[in-house]
Amino acid sequence: MQTLKNSMMTRTNEVSKKVQSALEHEVKRLKALLKISDYLGSTLDLDELLYRIMEVTREQLNADRCTVFLIDQERQELWSKVAMGVNQEIRFPMKKGIAGHVARTGEILNIRDAYADPRFNPEVDKKTGYRTRNLLTMPMHNKQNEIIGVFQVLNKKQGSFTEGDVELLKAIASIAATAVENASLYDELNRSFVSFMETLSTTLDARDYITSGHSRRVTLYAVQVARLMRLSKREIELIRYAALLHDIGKLGIPEIVLFKNKKLSDEEYNIIKRHAVLSKSILAKIRFQRHLKEIPQIAAAHHEKIDGTGYPQGLKGDEIPLGGKILAVCDVFDALTSRRQYKDRMDILEVMDILEKETGKSFEPFVVYHFKNITLNVLIEILEFGHKEDFKAEDLNLLRNYTLKDLLRIRKQGAKSDEEFRVAEIFMYYYQRKYRGE
Ligand SMILES: [Fe+2]
């Protein structure tokens, strides 16, 4: 009796130990899933998010590597969106390999010996120098239940992948698929927004043949200055769109005034000045994302001067948004360096003299300071935007090591070396060259 009781107790203990271990296992897995869903809200960067998901997967499945392949429908290929331990993109036809099979059929494949499976494509190993032993491959579905990619886990450290691993990867792949889908929707939305902004800007530039390409060039200068100021990605984006559309209000100015060749009367000048306010009211009608909300104010401020004598509001100093101060310098620089009909470009020294005289009055000194730090290769490519194919690569390479500030010193005080002499010569060649019809 006693023996039976003992044996039953031992058995009960064993069972409860098993249950406990199974429970602990489950809790660990649930924690992993919770960790992953936490990541979902923490970043908008899809690569970073997928990489974090892979880290948890690798740890939980005790595997060596993970890869997320996405389907390129147009080319009928799979490409590695994020692959652990591999620097180059892996790309292959969908009809190839285990991942291809899963992408086509939606089957889950748990392969214990990769090289024994005829569907396995050893070319990827050959390319990456990796040796795949076993692999677990899971399809990723979107909300319409279409396959959008494949989540693959390679080389279980001991033994092969279990049923438990399959179940966990199902849940993980489904989260990863949602992340991919959200990111591509966001991306699409963003791309259509960018093309809309660019089209608006091109429309404006196309109408104003005298200052053709002005908005584009001002945008390129403004982005350079913002980068040199080490502004954040979002601030640079804000300035880029405000620059693209800063003159959009000109669409509301009658052509007879806008394109008048002769001197403008005070009344006509006042009509032209209205474009700044018009830019603001046109842009205020667009629904911008929160971090782009300031676009109308920045665009409207491109004719404000820090001494308060600008328009439309006569704002002073820091009442003018930083983006507005940047636009003011880039706008004037572009106007002064533009080729006008029957007129050569104003000499760069003269242009900079005008800018410097206005520094502290019209322009914020630190914006002019950063503007002068633009490298000459970038500067000439913007000045000559639209004639890019005419540049010699070696010229651009040489100009890369010098800034506008260096050029002004060389031109004013003379070159200190043969290279400096060449730099000034090359820059001025592109700056002054003429095109057919000009
Ligand atoms: Fe303007």
C-alpha cells in the first residue's frame, strides 16, 4: 500500500514538474511575443523592427540566423528585406529554393536536412559562404490572405526545429507580416505625397520661364544648409517641402505684372509681394502630417528680414522661423546667380558681396556661415541643375575638397597652391560656361 502511495506521489511530482516546465516554456514564449508586439509601436523603421523581431526569434528558437524575404511581384523574385549575418541583398527567382516553394504554395516547411531536399537551392550558400543544415520556413500573409513574403529561420543549434517552434514562428511571422504591410502602406502614402508636392513645384517653375528651376534649386540649397546645420531628418524634410513650394503664391499673381520686363511701379511691386501671403494661404489648405504643419509659416517667411524690414509681416530676428531664414538666403543666392535672358551670370564675388552686406540686416549670420560651407562640387551641381551630364567626374572629385568659403578666399587673396588655382579655374569654367541658344 505504502509502495503504491509512494509511486503515485512520485508520478504526481513528475507530472507536476512536466506541467510546470511546460508552463514556464509557454510563459517564456508569450513574453517573447509581448516583446515583439512592444517593438511594433516603438519604431517606424521597418528594417530596424524586423531585425529586432529576428533577434527574439533566433533566441527563442535557439537558431543561428533568420531572414525575411519579400516578394517582388513585378520581377517574380524573392529578395532579402533583412538578413542576419549577410551584408549584400540576396535575390533569386521565386521558382527556386525552399523559400520560393513556400512563397508559391503557402506551405510551412520544416526541413531537417537541407542538402537532402531537392527543393533546396545551394546557390545562396555558395554566394554567402554559409552552410545551411536545417531550416524552418513560414509564409507571411497580408490581411487579404495573400502571401507577401517568407520568414526563414536557419540552423537550430541542437537537433532540428520542433512543432513548438513551428507554432511560435507562425505567430511571429504573422506579426512581421503586419509590420511589413503597415510600412509599405505608409511608404506608398508618403511617395504619393512627395510626388504631389513635386508636381506642384514643377507646375510653378514651368509657368515662370524667367526663373525656370528656381524652386528646385532653392530646395537643393536649403537642404544642404539644413544638413550642414545638423538639423534632424524631420526638420530637413520640413524645410525641403517649404522650399519646394515657397513661391506657390505666384500662381495667384497676374502674368502681366509677374513677367513685366520694365521697372515695376510701387503698386505693381505691392501686387508681387502678395505672393508670400498667397503661398501661406494655399499651403494652409493642404493637410500636412504633424511634423510638417509649419510648412505654410516657413514658406510665407522667405521674404522676411531679421531687422524687421521684410514682408509680409515685418517679423524680426527669432520671430522668423529657422526654415524661413534659410529660405531667405537660398532664394536671394539663386536669384543673383541665375542666368537671365541675354545676361551672363553675375560674378560669384559680386553675389557674395551683396549677401555679406545684407548679413545681419536681411540674413541671419549663422545661415550665411553654413551656406558658405557648401562644398564646391555640390554648389556647382545645383547651380547647373539640369546640365549634370556635362560634368567631368574628376572635376567634381577635386571640387569636393573645397567650400564656397575657400573659393572666395582663393579669388580674393590668390591661390596658395597649384591645386587651389585649378579648383578656382574649374569652378569658374562651369559657372560661366554658355549653352547653345543662350
Ligand atoms: Fe518669393
